[in-house]
Amino acid sequence: MFKVRTSHFFKKLVSNSRFTSISLLTLLGVLPAVNANTLVNRLNSMQPRQFDCAQEKSGSHICVSTSAAKFQYPKKIALVIPTQVQNPSSALLYFHGWRGVCESADLGILPFLKTFRLAEQFSQASEGDAVLIVPLSSGRNETHNAALAPKFRSFSSWIRQLLGTQSLKWDIAGHSGAYAPIHTVLGGLTSQELQSVRSIGLLDATYSSRTPEVIVSAVKKKPSLKIFSAYISGSRTASVSLSLKSDSRIKNKMIVTSASGGHCQSPKVDLLRYLNY
């Protein structure tokens, strides 16, 4: 009788989409629990030191990459670790838009996070198993397009090593011109690799006529992929987003909504809406 109940108990746990194999192994005592502090200590103790971490007033830790980071990327990468994190098994990769449009073109990584409330929004929506990753880019997403998006496989492997996990679920979001690196990431993944991507968030970012083709192709590879698009009424992003919503090949897997405020307001508010949908 005990064996039957135990088996039923674990089947219910594993059937929960938010309950990962890592969580199960931790529950069984096979893996030690990893919280925000232990993760930050791990990052701080790495030699050579790949990140410099500091705790915000909110309790979240923000870690900024150093020149010793094993993934060769010429700009800073921010890793946001909410205080409630336990055994991180998912990550949100956020691509910003063109520099100098909504903020100073030379704004550093920490003031950039604060200007667009990225860490704040993410921490509000975090379910305790996710971290936020924000790589800076020059100009019109040039660094994203050249040094990260086409190398997403090796980037993902590096992040898994940092977090100490063998598998990782991804959510990928971006604002404005971020459609370009998002296209590259999605187009470069095989059907099997795309299974690790849970959702795509487009924050007033459907400027390209290629976006419908890219999204439809990704949904074909992974039918359960979720798509969120916030657009500015009367703009080009509205026409592309609304045409996607009516595309029968998407099969109602896409949430399309008006952006909150103008173009530059969207990333300050709509990231949270995307994370909560």
C-alpha cells in the first residue's frame, strides 16, 4: 500500500509542468538545494571570476559579466537572480532594441536595467525557478546579431554550466529591433532543440515582414510554443501582429495586445504582462 501511494505521489509531482527533474532529485536528496545565495557564492568563487555580483535593495542579485567570462561576448551581460530562486531550471533571455532610441546609446548595463525596470518586472513575475539574462549590444543590435544569436547553442551551454544544471527551459523576449536576433535564434534551432524554448515575447517588435514566416516555422517545430506580441495601434507592428493572430497556422497560440503606452514605454511595462500571460 505504501509503495502504491508513493508511486502515485511522484507521478502527480512529475506530471506538473512546473515540477522539473532537478526539483525531484532535490526532493529525494540526490542533489543539494540551490538558492539565490548559494548560486551567487558559486559565481563569486569561480576562477577566473566570470561575474561580479551585488545585491539590490529589493533582495535580488545582479551579476555582471567580466572579461574572463568563458563565453566570448564583447559587451556586458547581466544575470538577474531573484531572491526567491530555488534550483533554477529556466531562464529568460531578453534582447533590447536599438540603442539611442529610448535611452542614451552609451548607457551602462546597471542603469539600463533600472531605466526599463527589467529586474523589477522579472522579480515580480518570478515563480522561483528562473533567472533573467540581459546582454547589451551596440547600435542596431549589432552585437546581438554577430556574437550571441548565431552562437545560441554555446551560449545556452555556458549558462547551464553557470547554473549547475544539465537542462534549461528558455523564454526569449525582446523590444523593437530585437526581432532580428530572435529570428536568428529561432531559425538556427532544430526541432529537438526548440523543445527547450517555452515562449517568445515581442514587445513592439514585429517590424519585419519575415516575422510571420519565422513564427509559423517555429510553431510547426514546436506546436506548444507560446507567442506574445504587444503592438502600437496604427503602426507597422500592429499590422504584422494582427495578421499573425489571424493566421490559421498559429492555431490561437498567439496572444496579441495593444502595448502599454508608446514605443519606449512598452519594455517598462509589457515585459511583466508577457511573463504573466
